Amino acid sequence: MKGLHVIGVSHAYGDTQVLNSVSMMIPAGELVCLLGPSGSGKTTLLRLAAGLERLQHGQILINDQVVADAHMHVPPEGRGIGLMFQDYALFPHLSIIENVTFGLFGQPKDKARRHAMEMLDQVGMTAHAENHPHMLSGGQQQRVALARALAPEPNLLLLDEPFSGLDTNMRGQIREETQSVLKASGVATVMVTHDPEEAMFMADWIKILGNNGSILQSGRPHEIYYHPQHEFVAKLFGLMNRFVGVVKDGYVEIPIGKVGAKGMDDGRRVEVLVRPEGVLLESNGANGAPLDVVSTHLLGHDNIVRVRLTADNVAPEERNLYVRIHHTFEPELSKRITADVEADYAFIFPLDGAGDVAEASYASTPQPEAAK
Amino acid sequence: MVELTPSFLMDYESLDKEHQALADIVNLVVEAIDGDDAGKCKTLLPEFVKAAKRHFANEEALLVKIGYPNVKKHQKHHRSLNTKMDHMIEFANMAGENQLARDSLRRELVFFLMDDIITTDMDFKAFIEEKAKTGEA
Ligand SMILES: Nc1ncnc2c1ncn2[C@@H]1O[C@H](COP(=O)(O)OP(=O)(O)O)[C@@H](O)[C@H]1O
Ligand SMILES: [Fe+2]
Ligand SMILES: [Fe+2]
Ligand SMILES: [Mg+2]
């Protein structure tokens, strides 16, 4: 099936194991973000797919063609890929149009030039065709790099932190433009980033690469955010409020309310992680945990509010919470403020057995005759 | 459309058959969506989920039988797919009326089969091959 198929790829530099049996299928036309912390092996995986690094273990196919396994290594130029790497800059001594035609060496000159101009048109850069890279802004260079990567009509596009060199203002716009150009091109794209927000914005599908060099979870951005299956994945998206509790009658009680623990045995010790937007504040509320507001920090659209729970029976390490709330919130110091938990933003992980998931059951009807 | 080209085959008959049966349902869903007949998804998805769960149970029984050392991990992986199946049922129920539900369902289903289900199974392909040689699988 068309796309990128990675099967059981492991990689080590010397004694350091970087990738640990990574497998994935990225169908043609999909934009997948590989999200993981710095050092988790993202660049290594892209370099292996591109053929810039020799595969040590596993198999890689592009559009059903084996490009690397134990016996063979198709060089990068034979893989039909487009690359946009962090350190893969434009050629400074070539003009913009020459940069874009560079990968079209098989074609007659005027045809290549016409095609390159079309590509520059797609990214809104035709006016700069005869300029040299140093005359362009970072964002403009990025657009040209995208045109250059797409010009040979690759089977697969590999982007390594493509926006990390741009300042914040520029980044949003270039992200959006890049996304629409990629959608229009219909090419299978793997984009690597360590920035969760960037992955959420760009991707139809996110894969999380953990520190152990294996894929921890994949799914729609919504699914990754609201149904993280590992503590590691839940914590990727920033601040978290952490509580420890024990499952009782299908619930865990934490200082700001009760959270359902579907599929977990009574008596199991668990960790409850609550996103800052999962702590709801109420003025003069009858229920909820009483608190003091410690400080507020305006972050554009939202406020991050630091609060301290005041009830006597709250453990010291569970007293201080982060709350995300609409920017119009102003704590009214005269009023009693309380906090409640919003279950959608609360995640439960067993404390014994790391990386465990709730073992919700399905009708299991093992059939001994499964073997042929 | 999904297609089980060679890199998606386990080279083990019963598993490949069941994967193919799942692929057939996925393709019916894709056809229904493309053919302006997305209302059908409402009945196709429960069928898919049922077949997927039966497949997981069969596969786990096989792995236990042949003594695959990482069987617990793979069982856990299968269980972790429950949320996705719940969501796909929801998308399928809305697919008749809603473009976003159709797009999400199609994407999710293709990734689900080709990536979550089959590609992850490749972890034990070599183990089954070894066992088959000695007649244990
Ligand atoms: N050529 C190399 N030689 C030795 N170690 C390397 C090499 N390239 C990367 N590493 C190490 O491998 C790990 C993963 O690197 P990398 O793939 O660049 O991660 P990421 O892109 O996720 O930040 C890091 O610890 C890095 O220091
Ligand atoms: Fe399977
Ligand atoms: Fe499986
Ligand atoms: Mg990197």
C-alpha cells in the first residue's frame, strides 16, 4: 500500500540504543507528526527513512518498494523523497530559481524551469526567483525550501523541525501556509517536532516517540490530548496537577472532587493527573475545595492562576495547583473561591506497573483452533 | 482503499485471513463514503469492531499457545485500542450527515487497521515463523 512503511526499526550509536523496534505506516496523502522530546531519536528515524543513515535493524518501504533492510540500502537519491531538515539550508551561491531546479536534473532545462516557477508560485515566491537566499527573510527562505523539496514530486516528504529557526510571529503564518501547500500536494508527509502545540496544529495524526525510543501512542490530536495512555504522553502537553489516590467503588477521590476509574480494580493505588483547564473555579460556590489565589499570569487568551487549597486535610504536595481560565477572569478577593475537577481533563495511571492502561474489557472468546 | 501488499502479510494463514477480512470491511466503508452512501457506515462499523475483537482474541490465544514472550504487552496494546473503536462507532453513526465525521472515520479506520493492528503485529512475525518451522505453530 502506498506510503511509508517502517517495520521493527532499531538503531544504536555505539552502546547507546536510540530507537527501539519502531514500526509505523503512513498512508499516501497523510500528514503525520512525530512528536517527542529532544534526544528521543526523531532525527535518526528521518535520516534512516531518507537513507542518510545505514539501517541496522528492521525494514523500510516506500510505496511498496523495500528501500532498506538487512541486505540492501537504496541511496537517498533513489528513494523519491523530499527533505527539509533543520540544517539543510538553501545553496547560498545559487539563485532562488536555481535552488528549486536543482533537484530536477533529469529534465530538459526549460521544462525544469517552468515547473520550478510553478512551485514558487504555489508558495508565493515568484517575485524573488532571481534573488539569492541571503536577500530573503527566514520565512521566505523556508517557503523556497518547501518549493525545492516538493519540486521533484516526491513520494514522501520528510520535515525535521522545519519551523524551529523562525521567530514566533512568522512561525504561525508559515505553518499555516505549509499545511495548505502540503494538503494540496497530496504527498505522504512525516514532520518531526518536539513542540506539542506545533504537532497539534499541523497534524492529522500524531505519533509520540518516548525517551526509550519506541512509539508510545498514536492517534488524532484530540485523542492524544484527551485520552493519553501513558503518563509520559499526558505530561508532554505542559503543566499538570498531580494527586495520588486509591480506587474505591470505581472512583478515585482527590482534594478537588471524584474522578471515575473505569476498568480499574478497587484498592489499586493510582496517580491522577489533571490539566490546568480541568480545575474549575467558582466564586461563592457551595461545594468544592476552598482555596486562596496565589498569583495570576496572563498568557494571551488564557490566564494561568496559581492557587493554594486551604482545607486542613490536603497533603502538602497536593495543595498548590495550576488553573487555566479565560483571560477575563479576575479573582474577587472578597469572595470565597472553590475548585472542582472536570473529569474530561483528568487522567488516571496505576502506580504499580508503569505505562499501564486501564484494562477495559471486551468479550474475549479465545478459540483454540486459531492455529492453522 | 487499503491493500495488504507483502509488507503487511504475517505469512501465517489464519492471521492473514482475518486481517484481510478486516481490510474488506474497511474498503466497504471507504466505498460507502466515496459513493455518497455513508449512511451504511452505521451498520458496517459495529461489524468491523466485532470482527476486530474476535481477531484480537484469536491472535492472543495463538500467541499464548506458542509461548510468545511478549504476549502481555500485545494484549495490552489490543485493549488500548478500545477507546479508538468507541470513537469510530460514534463517527460512523454521524457519517451520514456530517462531512467531518466521514473524513475522521476514513482516516482513523485506515490508520487503525494498517498501523495499529497489522504493523504492530509485525513484532511477532519472526517468532511465529520460527515456531512454524519446528511445527509448534
Ligand atoms: N551521529 C551520531 N553519533 C552518536 N550519537 C548520536 C548521533 N546522532 C545522534 N546521536 C544521539 O542519539 C540520540 C538521538 O538523537 P536524535 O535522533 O538527533 O534525536 P532528536 O532528533 O529526537 O532530538 C541523542 O542522544 C544524540 O545525542
Ligand atoms: Fe492481528
Ligand atoms: Fe495484534
Ligand atoms: Mg532532531
